[in-house]
Amino acid sequence: PLHLAVVNGAPPEVIEAIIETNPECMNVTTNKKRTAYECAVGVIINAVLNDVPMYKVQNTYNAIEIMQSYDKEFIKKDELALKAGIVNSALESTESYGEMWMTIAEKLPPGDQIEQMLTGKKAVEEPVDDEEEDEEDWQNEKGMTDLHRAVLKRVDPEDIQSLLEESPECMDIVSTADRTPFECAKDLLIRGLLKKTPMSRLTNTFVTLEAMQAYRESQGEEVPEDFDATMALSKADVSHYGCAPRKEFGSRSDNYQYMKTFGEMHLKGRSLLGEMVVADNDSAVQPYEYYPPANLAHVNLRVNVPAGYRRLRRAFLSADSPFVSTAVYHERCKYRKMKAIPWNKCGQSIGKIKLDRKEKWSNFIGAEKTMQYICPGTDEVGPTHVAYERMELVEYNDFCFAVKSVVKTPDLPYGSEYETAFQILFIDKGINNCRLICSSEVVVTGMALDDDWQVRNAMRHRATDYFFAVADAICMHSGDAIDPNKSEDEEFMLDDEESNYSY
């Protein structure tokens, strides 16, 4: 169904509903070995090559944008599973062979040297930013007009329209690479689709191409009337573009480099999860007739993490733990100027390994704390903005704990109309392992938009990035805790202007 929906231009809400019903359909291939994503790309590329009006493939374009957010979840999940496996193997080997084994891992050469040793070829560098890569392709191109440069720099469509009105003759001027501005726009869009560039980066190019098509039509050029999306799949010839696929984590050099980094942190005792808890070495037993809290509307991530339950509960919830503020928010999410108001009840007891005599698990549920920080801008979510987070402890016992956060971002477009809810749930799996389940949903707080799929899509990206940061930090910090002979302030002091995380 997903293949048919994207090829035939089903509305974004239909695409979302199909994927939510069965996320694995994203990986299903046709008899020609094409996923739904690849089919959608083929339809648009063929439309571009044959000068089909872009409005005829608008829904297919939107479908690609939606599938990119779901595809990111698959990629991040695979990366985390691999990293967790490396950490578990490293810790198990250390138990069997002692610290000597980890010392050997620490002395491994850098990743690029390992790649060359394993393959006999020099390691391929990570592709540069798409805009920089495209600029390298045309910086030596001569005979370009202002319209050529504006198209290649992906300026706003309004500026393109102004240039068209001021100098319409530029549409027909050819550069030394035998390209008009119209052909430059087509090249940018096709290459971006092949490289899986975030669709938010390609939107200006897509709209620019649409404006140029409208201009050409106004000049009397014929526009293809019939466009069969299904027939278009087999007609797109893009072999001459030669775009290199984006590198994803998982090569042998990645594995060795990750093992080396983890070994260094483990041997130097730099884990922010704190000391390992003896009780976490035991097997876990789910209480009779106990069921964890229900997930929110969309499950972004399910993965096992290589750290004990009580250790994680202390690191994630205790007011004295720097794990979330440093390893997650500052180092991975790149949040700045973080401030927090601590738990409004049981603040000194939340996260402890054992309950005090007069305490009950139920006393902790409902505790809240609030945080404020500046989030960096991203292609998918929007520009740099302030976020306000209210976190509530919704489950707390010796087998499972869960927190639910409501994040407000009034600085973003439509931020006053929508909020995002995140839920992070940990289940004790025993023997220093936990099950991590992360879910999210968009909450309408004002007037809902007719096309609110874009809001949900942006929030899926945001939630996936945040949940990945949490799980990735757990994997890297699963080794030994901070060396007690070394000052914690000396190891993890942050720039006051950058972090400013205070209570």
C-alpha cells in the first residue's frame, strides 16, 4: 500500500497512517528491488527531467519528507543496537580477560588508519555539507548570471521571482558548463534527492523550479499535459549524476573507533552514570500482574541499553547527577544556557538505590521539575529557539520508571499552537541491561492547522534526535565511573556562558 500511495500522490495524512500502522513497510521492496522511498524519488526525478509541472508531484514530494523522518528512526535504532553490542562485548571481555583487554583496545590506531589497514585503501572522507559540495561543483563555472548564482545558492523563491522580472533574458543564458538557470535548478533537486538531502533544504529549489516553469509557460512554451506516475518510475536516467551515498555508522573502522573511544573512557573512569550497582548484576523479575505505562501516540525508539536499572535510575533522576545535563543536553543535544527548577517533592530521595523505611514507591509518582534551554537550529525543526520543558515522573518502582516531558517552543512557527510530549521508559532486564522505550506525540494547544502534518514531521525529527542522544550517552557511559582521586569539577566543568545549568 505504501508504494502505491506515494507513487499516486496520496495526501500526507494517508502516508503517515500507513507507516504508523506498519512501520516495516518502509523496508519492503518491489520485484525491482525498490522501496517506497526509492519509488517516490524516481517519480519526482522523471517529472523534473521531463519538465512536468511540479504541482503534479507535490504530494509525492511531501511523502518523501515524511518518510525521511521515519527512516531516521530506523537508522538511529540500528546504530544504537550496534553500539550497545560493542559495549556489552567489551565489558564481558574485560570480565574474562581483565583490564589488559581494554588497554589493548585503547591503543588501537585512529579509524581512518584502521580502514586503510583492513581494506588496503585510504578511508573515504565523510561528504561535506550539501551546499558546500554543490558550490565546489560550480565555483569554476564561467558565464553565469545573477540568476544562476541565486538558484545554486538556494535563495528564497521571492528573490528568484524578482530576478526573473528584472532580467527575464537570464533564463536563456547558458554557462560554460552548458547550463541555464532552469537546468541548474533541476540538477540541484535531482542530486539532493539522490543524496537523501533533508527535504527542508530542497524546498526553495522545488518552489524555484515551479516558478520558472510558470514563467516559461507564460512565454508560450508547451507544458506536458499527461503524466502517469507509475510509468514514470522506469524512465528516470540519473546514471550520469554519480552522487555518493551518505556514510552511515557501521563500518569496521567505525566499530574499532567506537571500541577505542569507549575503552579510553572506561579505563579513565569517566562515566557519568556513577558507580555500578551490585543489585543490577541479578536477573530481573517482572512483578505479578504488573504492566508498564502505555506509550504515547508514536513510538520512536525501542532498544536495549548496556547499563543496570538502578544505576540508570539514579543517573537519570537524581538532582546530584550530571549525566542528563552534561552527557545528553550539553554534549549531544548542544543545548545552551540551561536552567532548571528541581523536583517539587521527594527531591532528595528520587533516584536513590533503596527506599528509606518510611517511603513508598507511590509517593514519588507525580513529582515534577522544569527546565529551560536554548536549542540549536536544524533543517528539520527550525532556527535556534528557547525551549521550556516540564518533566513529570509518571512511574517509579524497582522494575520500571518513566518520565513524561511536555516541551513548549513558542519561538518556532506555530509554536504557540502546538506542544510536544516525550516519554522515556526504562524496564529492568537484569544483568546490567535495560529496555529503553521512547515515544512522543504532538499536542494541540491552540488553533490546529489544516496541514499540520509538517508540525508532526518536525517533532518526529526532534524527538528522534533527543531519544538517540539519551541512548547514545548511556552506551558510551556504561563503563566505570569517575576516578575518585580526580576532581569532578576538573573533568566536567562547562563554560558558564554555554551551559549555565543551575538549580
